[in-house]
Amino acid sequence: MTPNQSLDFVQEYWVDAWQRSILTLDVLRQRGNTYDERTKRTAPHVLTFEFEVVRDGRSLPRPVNYGLLYIVPPEGATIDPVKPPFVVVDPRAGHGPGIGGMKQESEIGVALAAGHPCYFIGFLPHPVPGQTIEDVCAAEAAFIEEVAARHPQAEGKPVVVANCQAGWQIMMMAAIKPDIVGPLLLAGSPLSYWGGVRGRNPMRYTGGMLGGTWLTTLAGDLGNGIFDGAGLVANFESLNPANTYWDKAYNVYSKIDTEAHRFLDFETWWGSPVLLNSGEMQWIADNLFVGNKLTSGEIRTSDGVRVDLRNIKSPIIVLCSWGDNITPPQQALGWITDLYGHEDELIANGQTIVYTLHQTIGHLGIFVSGKVASREHAEFASCMEMIDLMPPGLYEAVIEEIAEGTQRPDLIHGKYLMRLEARSLDDIRTLGTNSEEDSKRFATVARVSEINTGLYRAIAQPAVKLMVSDASAEAMRELHPNRLRFSLFSDRNPWMAPVQGLAGQVRAHRQPVAADNPLLALEKVASTWIATCWESYRQVRDAATEAVFLGTYGAPLLQAAVGLGAEQAGKEQRIARDLLREADEARMRADLAGRFEVGGLAHAVIRALIYIRMPERSVDERSYAMLKAIRSMQPVNDRMSHADFKAALREQFLLLRLDEEKAASTIPRLLPDSDSLRRAGLEALHRMMEARGALSEESARRLTRVEALFGVATEPREVANA
């Protein structure tokens, strides 16, 4: 081997490295051009589905920059007019709209694949002057009513899928107008903003470290009444500096031949910050981020209506993940224990809550990952009617691949089986809650925020407003780092002029380095080292932030100075009692006590079904599929409507909870005199029992008792015990 040959790997590496650098610059140039082009559009979005504009929020009595779109089903999609429509709502949290339908494997895609008509609520990049969060909630309510009116045949009200920020907004809307919505699916949506555990959730300390929301007020003033969503994007990116400042860029550079398209697709959405009115952002910061007032019932509408999440009667489905550092499970689920002290209270209120915990996926992956879409979102879409029929209570959705030997796989949609298992509020508490001392620290932050914001408004705000103009505000937005990093690499920059031509030459003569090149291995080691340094910095920064926060806001002197006495410590933040609600619940219980012997054959079968399955504390989609099949075989004129069936399920469940023995023993009072009808009802019950396979010993005993209560003989069936 000659000396030149022995150094060939050096030349090969540097040629490849130079080519990758040019191609990476060209990708950044394309990204910058896309950013420039999108800033000129009236309604930039990343939806890949065709759509029709149904309603423009700017034409509403209280105009907003939101709009309702109908998603045109792609070729080959079969839409069932009986299935409830889905409405996907994207977050207005700094980024533009469309992430819920950015690709075929998305929330919109799986809803269409399941046969549901689909709609999308998006927004324009510029707010209507003077619009408020309350105006947006009113607009979303009008959109939902419009969707319902367009689908009179649907068995059920519109299902609303709300991502991130849209989740709390939709929950507010549903609490104000609970009669217009069907099930609500909240994907990565924070509702309990102080929730988290020490050492893992540093974002919740941000408000305290900034001294409250006075900086939000300042940012709005500097923007001349406009808050730049690029600031929110920057906050998200600061959580993971290793990815923001190194991994994302290196991933493109190191895989430039295959990664460019995916990178550009994502950056098209990520790099399009939208604007909010300063009043909107101030309301969010004061009432949610720092105030945490939503789940405590402290928010009221402009006409005095209390926003109480307990008003919501539709099922609420929560999709969250342990890998989410923006909305950890404690913030996605902690509102449940803010509203209720025990699951009995939740059931008495008639509320059905289903949650599922992903183990690893990050915040964005909850609503953009193809794997999550094809598993969690697809299962929820296909089983939404089952969830809508579930009786009140707290359930965990367990989604598993169909195992070999699973009973009745023909009743399972797709390759996953969804099972709903009954849970208690203690299961939510075990995910992690604040200590009594930490709750008082966050309450101190809220008080400090009010003081600092008041001082800023009294002392500095008038002078700041005098110095700001439309031109200065626009210049400040253009110079924001999260905008500048896009525009600097576009064709507007004359220094980028040679890049496109060079990139074309490189592609024509591309010479990738061999995978076993030692310098390439060294490059990867260096990359890992850089990422590790950034991650170490993050860990130190987060630990220091937590220590400063705990020390500062845990100081007794500061707590006393803001008016938090010792008697206010140690109290779990809970929504206040509502005497009118309690009176209504007592009246409902009294009415329920007189309905043990009210109903017919269908009510008897439903009561028997719940009674038999109650000890197992779970239900899966096979039982519902069989129930739906039996219902579809009934004559249309004799078939119980979806609403009546849902009401019957709820009533029979509550009767069994009220007095299980009395409810079971009075089943014969609901049965007709006809042996043939009794036999048909018992046959239907047997088929539903067999859908899941083996019964537990207790359920099998209960089935035997029910057979005796029906008082008719049927064909002998073998129901194995688990």
C-alpha cells in the first residue's frame, strides 16, 4: 500500500464532509425560502388533505381569526353518515395550524379511515384586533353547532380532538356549553399547570423565575398590542438545548441524502410563528400558567358565568406521555383530583374520564407521530362510540397488540385491542403530586406576579407605550432569533446566492463516504460528546432553577409579605363546593331510587350485562362490537336510539352502584311475560358474554344467577372460567 493509498480515507471523508455542508446549506436555504413565502400568505397551513371552508370566524358577531374547514374525504375513503363527525382543533401556541392533518397517518387521517366525517378548526397568523379567549371559545361553540347541524343522521354529537393549547380552550367551551359536544379527546393538553414532580418538570418554574407575568405585559407593549408566538416557540426549544442547538442540525447534516425532506416538512410548521393579541396572552399567563385558575373554578365569563369543568357531561379522553416534558402526565391529569376528592364524586356527577399513558413519546409526537396516530389515535377513533357509551367513572385505556390465541379476533378492529380498566383517583395521585409546601410556593408565585405586574403597569408601562410604534414592533418581530434564523438563509440574503448552484453540482457528483471510515466514526463520537455537554448543561440549569425556585418562594418572609399565612398552607387545591350542584345530585339519587323496576327487556339485558361484568372492572372493544352487531339485527323501528341506549346504560350502572343486590333481584320485574322474548334476550346476553372469551369465577357465578332470573331454558353453552 502506497502512502497516498493509506490516506485515501482522509480525502474521502473531507470530500463527503464538504458536500454535506453545501447540501445542508441548501436545505437551510429552502427552509428560509419556505418561511418567506409563507409569511406572505393570508392563511398558511400544513394540511395535506383537501378542504372546504365552512365558516370564517371573522364573520361572527364576535369576530376571531379562527375558521371551520370540512375535510374532503380522499379517494377510496368510505364515510358512514351514522358515525359522529370528528372535529380536530390545532393549538395556537406559537405555531401555525395543520399539524393534526399534516400527513395521512394523522388524527384526521385515522378518523377518515374509521369512517367518520371530519372537520378542522384552524386559525390565521394575525388575530382580529380586540379578540379575546372568550371570543375564541364562543366561535368554537358556533363551529361545533354548525358541524352537528350538518350531520342530523349521526348517532352522537361531534367528537372533538384538541391538541395541546386547544385542549384547555375546548374544555372551557364545553364547560360553558356542555350540551353541544360529544367526547373530547385531549392530546398533550395541560390543565393543571402547577403539576409535576421535583427533578423532572422545570417548565412549571418559569413563571416564578421571571417574577410572574409582568414580562408578558412588557412583551405585549413592545409589540404594540401584539404578542409574538416566536417567544413561545423559544420557550419550548429551551427545554432541550441539546436537540435545539445541535442534534436537530447534525441529524440533517449527517443524513443529508435521506433526511432533508422530513426536516423541511417539519420546519415548515415549526418555523411559522403566529401572533396573539397581547390581551389574549396576558389572560393565558395570568389565569393558567401562573394563576392555575381553571381547575379551581375561579374563571368567569364576561357575563359572570363560572367556568366549571364539572359541567362537562361528555366523555373526556386524555392522551399523555411520560416522555412529554411540556405537558407531563401530572399536568394532563392532575385536574381530575383538583375537581374531585374521590371517584364516587366523579360518578355522582355523571362524568366519564378515560386516560392512556404512553411511555416514551415526546410532546409533539403525541399529535404528529405516525406510530401514535396508527396506534393510540386510530384505536380511539375506532372505539369512540364504545367510549361514548361507557358509564360514569375513571378508566385507563390499555392498548395492546392482538396476542396469539386471542378470543374472537374477528370482533377487533385493526391489529390492536383496546381495553378500558376501571381506576381510582389514587391511581392518578400515584403519578406524582405536589407536596403541601410546594403548593404554597406556587401560590406565592401567583401573588408575586400580581404585585409585579401591577407595579409595572403603574410605573413603566406608560413610558414603554410612548416609545413603541407599529414600525418598531414589526422590526422587533423580524429580528427575533426564531425568525431571523430562517430568513437569514433565504435567497433574500445575497451571501446565499452561490449555494443553489453549488448544491446542484454536488448532487450531480455526490461521493458519500464509506460507513466504516474512521474519520466518520470520530465525527459521530464528537457529535455525541457535544450533545452530552448540552445535556449536562440542561441538567445543571434545571437543578439550579428548581433549587432557586424552591428556596425563594419557600421563604416564610416572602410568603408572609404577599399575604399567605400559615393557615393557608397544606391545603390541597380543590374547586369550591357548589350547593346547587349538590342539591341536583341529591334529587337525581332520589329519583333513581324509584327506578329499580322501571324498564323493559332491553333494560333487563343491559342491567344483567353490567352486573355480570362488574367484578372484572374492565371492558374491551369485542363486547361492544358484539353489542353493536346484535343491535343492528333489530328492526329499525324497534331499535333503541343511540341517545336512549346511552341513557339506559348510565341508569342501569348507577342502579347497580346504588344497591347491587336490589338491582339484580328485580331483573325479573323488567322482563316480558313471553318466554320467546325472554329467551331471545338471554341468547343475546350469552353472545355478548362469549365475545371476550373466558369469564372469571365470580362473573360465571353471576351469569348462572341471571339465567335463573330470566327463567327460560336456552341451548346449552360452554362458558369457560378464567
